[in-house]
Amino acid sequence: MGIDWAAIREAEFPLAETWAYFDHAAVAPIPHRAAMAVGQWADNQAVNGSVEWPRFGGKVDGLRRDLAGWIGAEPAEIAFVANTTHGIGLVAEGFPWRPGDNVVVPADEYPSNVYPWMNLADRGVETRLVPSRDDRVLIDDVRDAMDGRTRVLAVSHVEFATGFRNDLDALGALCRERGVAFFVDAIQGLGPFELDVRETPVDFAAADSHKWLLGPEGAGFLYVRREWIERLRPIGVGWNSVVGSFAAGGLDFTLKPDARRWEGGSWNMPGLQGFAASMSLLREIGPAALSARLLDRAEAVRAAVAEAGWRVTGPSRPEERSAIVTAAADGVDPDAAVAVLKAREVVASCRRGRLRLSPHVYTDAGDLRRLRDALVAARTGKDS
């Protein structure tokens, strides 16, 4: 029996009663169950304080297991962080650099996967930017940017402004061949694509929950391959980084033997409660079905864009596409188009001069019709 997407829409996404929402690559709405989980935590905190903390802490432990299972990792390789930027910074600042080393990064990355590496310049680390060609990051250009002092390759699974999908298997193989550590900003790829870090040689990955994973903002995770846990210097160390975090009788600076050493202080408990609930929905769907549905919805968006007289931009090869769709129309300011769409209760974004559209599993035919009609209005100034 197939998945009843209409039932998921009705049960979990009340915003769909008002909005045709095509902005999940920015900030997604949280499902009803996630909103309930956050509210239940808040209500309990108001009434009981910390009395029932172990119950909610258990949900966070369950989330760690869920995330590990989702990407083929071990729970011990998962640390909770505030956001993707936080996770990238922990790797960039904790990596065992030597003066003269360099890191290779595609030039069109989101700034959070550029600035932390650039910030290493005063430590003698060079950031080498690889320009895109026709909205594509070519592996030959990445290879040419590497040399004997390249220590890290940092890429996004999916480029935020174009929707280009980097070939992580090929890039990971290149890194292994060159002895280079491989970091992935996974926030735009998790959900639309399956990722198994045992099959794809990723050393580090970071993501927040508030896009395709449908969680609250400020609730993210960092993956550190087990072989790197002792090699990556812990940053932001605090009471929760050590073995005796909850039962210390005195000072004992023995770091936890796993990725939890990067969780220096208290968790974002309400955010992680919501994230755990969102992951329960995604688990019910399953990673393969989730990926297939998201990519199908993206293809439906591409068809609606073309019907409205807009051009689909970005990568044209199926293996390089993602669930992000970018579009342009002659003579149309994309920022103005976003405003026209919003006035018609259709939500989208503009990124680097293009209209960006990002559906989710509950996007239905009615949403697509509203998008098409709004795009016609934005292009012509008239209703379709």
C-alpha cells in the first residue's frame, strides 16, 4: 500500500489551509506533532521544572539514535549543535592545521561554509575557492585546486542557490585518493537524498533541522567519523563534555570518548523535542520514499514553472538536480516576484538573483496550480 500523502498533509501541516508553501529550502513549517512536542515540553517545564527532565532527555537520546540510523553512522558519532554554522565552526577551528595548509571550497557555497574556513587565514590556512561553470561544480576543477598541502575539502551536498547536487561519492573517492578530509554541509541534501556515511566516505557533516527535516530552527547535529574524534580538537568544552557530566563529585577533565564531547553545555531542549517529533514522521515515511516524493514534487514544480512561461535555471542533468528549483523570466525582478507570490499566499524565496522554489511531501496539485497562476501574474501583471 502506498503512502497517503493527502492524509499526512491534513494531519501534520495546518499551514496548507492558507499557504501554498514552496520555501522549505529556507525555513520549513514544523509538523503538527513537532509543535505539540514543543508545547508539551513547555507546559511540563512550567508545571514541574526539572522533575521530569529524564523523560525528555530520553527523547533526545532517541533522536541521536534516529539521526545516526538515518545517515548510517553510530550514535557515538553524533553531537547536537545549535545549527549548521556551529557544526562547521567546530570542525574548522578544531582541525589540526599547520601553517601553509589549505582548504578547498566551491565558490558558490552558502557563506556559512565559506567564512569559517576564511577565518583561519591568521593561522596560515588558505581557502581556495573553486568557481562554478554553468551552475555546476566540476570535479576536475576541484581536483585541480588541490595540492600536497590540501587538508580539507568542504562542500554542500546541494548548492543552496542553484540546486546543483554534488556527487559525494566521487568527491569522497577523490579525497581518499589524495589523503584529504571530507566535510559536507548536509542541510540541503538530507531528505531529498539518502546519505550513508559508511558507503560514502564523509569524515564530517553538519545540518540543522529546519529545512527538509521539518524541525525547529536552532536544533542541529554534527557527525564526526569515529577515527577523527581524538584527532579533532574539542572546541566549546564545558561541564557536559566530560565523562562525569551529570555525576561529578569534583573536577575530572576526562572528555567523553565520543562526539558528545562537543556538547559543552545544556541542550536546546525544546528545539530537540520538536526535532525528535519531526524525525518520527520522517521515519514513518522512510528515507527512500521521502527522497522519491521530494524529487517527484520538484519535477512537478519544474513543469508548473514552464507552464507559467518562466525558464527553469540551474542544472539540467537529472543526476545533478535536487529538490531545489530555480527559475527566471525576462524582465521580471525575482524579489518583486516573491512579493507578488506572497500577496497570493504562495511562499517562495529569491537567492542570488533567481526565484527559488522548494516543495515538500505534502505539496499537492492545488498548490502547484496556485504557483503556476501566481507566476503568470508575476510575469505579466495579469491573472492567468
